[in-house]
Amino acid sequence: MIPTPPVLLTVEGFVCQLDEALGHLTVAHDGTITWDQLQAVKNAVWGKDARAIEVYPRADQLVNTGNYRHLWRLGRADFCPDLLHHSASRPSVDSLEARHAAAWKEAEEVFR
């Protein structure tokens, strides 16, 4: 199978590069992009039902060559903290999922 090259597009006034195979969207901006604008770009590219995250790397892995925001589309089975329904899930050693579950378990115990 031949990989599909990234696609350049303009969305909500921002120049974007979409790599659908990786589920990666790069959004170029002037340094003033808001959360609402980034959400609108995500919705326009992947739809309102899609979930996406930004990753903030360790300092020694930082590549900062310009004003870009990077969104990674989550799949249906990928963990994402649920900001509305805080149900416990299967914990693992050190993961976002485990920390989210532990925090909400502790909060539920405190507020009983």
C-alpha cells in the first residue's frame, strides 16, 4: 500500500497540514490562536464527534521551530479523560488513564 502524503489545506483561516494516516494535524498560526479557534479547526477537519489531543513533550525532546499547534486524533478505543462522566477504568502503572481514574476515585471518597 502506498502511503498518502500529507495534505495542505486552509481551515478557518489557518494553513494546516493533515497527515490522515498518522491522525496528525499541524496548524500554523501567528501566536494568538485561541482554544475555540483550534476546536473549530478540529471540528472542520475531523468532525464534531472526533476527539484530539495536544502533546507537550519533555524539555529535551522539544522542537520549537515556529508557531504551530499539533493535534493528534484519538481513535474510539484510545483513552481520553472524560470531563463530564468520571467513571473508574482499568488502571495501569503510569498512564494518564490511571491518574485520571485514581483522582476521581479519591474525589468520590472525599465527597461521600
